[in-house]
Amino acid sequence: MILSLLIVSCTPDTTDTSDSTNSEINNKKSKKTARYVQSLNSLNPISPENPANMYDLAGKLHNDILDIYLSGNYQYNTIEEISQQIEAIAAENNDLMILNVGTDLPINLDLVQEIINNPQAALDEAIVNSIMTNAAKSSLSSFMNDVLLWENNPYEEIYQSIVTYESAVMTNPEYNGEDKRIILTTSSIVRYSIYYDLIDKDKDWDTSKGHRVGGLSGAIYNSSIAVRRSLVTGIMINNLATE
């Protein structure tokens, strides 16, 4: 009897686990880094500018002054100290004088503390007590709330949402000159500060709701105050977050 020999070939399990490993690594990335990568993959160049906004300079100066402050590596831990340094830097910036139209006031330290303690309440109070028309108040309030919903989006999407809003504001016949100045100053600071947070990755900076509220509350009085108050509020909040 001839016995047939059955040769069984055993193949080792070579299941590729690289996808699983990569997934775990990707899940550990911060939301900010993920949005940064998405921004780099965009076909369009990254820039926070919107020349159509007549108050675009407010956002640009915000980032310029913030650059100088962070480069100084100051170790200030109080609102008063931060305010004094921001005022000193601002005094050396001739372009800031362009925005210094109307009532110019020193930074209200108590108000900055109120914003830090409860940014939503400070936001609501600033808008309600402003000189804006009711239509403008409602619009700006909605915009500030919408910004919170965009936080996880890549910068290009945030940018497009903001400039679309700005275009609608500029062409809205219901808004008077002060309505537009306050809204467009605020939106400019929001647009530039988010850019600084998401794109300038080597900078130790995270934008915050309180930081944006500081800009809005300052814009009600003067576009220059908006820049300075936003910076003082944001820097103090940033310091508290890193302690």
C-alpha cells in the first residue's frame, strides 16, 4: 500500500499592526496639532489678513505687540504688571496711534479681573451696555458664540467663516459707523489671535474666550483699547493656565 504523504505548510501570522499603532499615535495628538497639520495641507497660503476689513490693523498690531511681549520672556504674574508692560510696548508703536480715535482710557484692571473670573457674563454685559444698535448687538453676540463652535476646525475654515461674517457686516445698511467699527475691530482681533494660536506653533500662546471678550469690551470705547485690553486679559489667562 502506498501511503500518500500530506505535507502541510504552515505560514506564520504576518498581520500588519502598523495601522493600529499609527491610530494610537494619532489619537494622542492634540487638537491644535491636528488642525495645524490640516492647515499645512491646504492648497491656499495661510494668512490672517483681510484687507477688506478697514480695522484689520487692530488684529495685526495685536500679534505684533504680543510677539514683542513673549520675546521679552517677562515673568509678570499680576494684571497690573502685565498691563504696565503692554502699555510700555504699545507706547513705542506708532501704528497704534492710527486706531487711537475717540475716548482713550487706561486699561481697567478691575474689569480685566471680572472678564477672567466670568468671561460669559462679562461678554453679555459689555454687549448689552454698549452704544450699538440692537441689530448689531444681536449679531456680535451670535458671532462670539459661533467662534466657540469653530474651535476644532482648521484655520482656513475659521478664517473663511470670519471674513464671510465681516463682509456681511460691512454691507449691512442697518449698522451705523460705530456698529461696524466695534464689530470689525473685534473680529479682526479674533481672526489674528486664533492664527497666532494655531499657526505660530513655536509661540507659547493659547487664545481664550476671555481674551476675545477683552478685545470686544475694549473696542466699545476705542480700537486701540481693544488691542491692549485683549492682550492683558489673554496674557493673564495664559499665565494662569500654565501655572
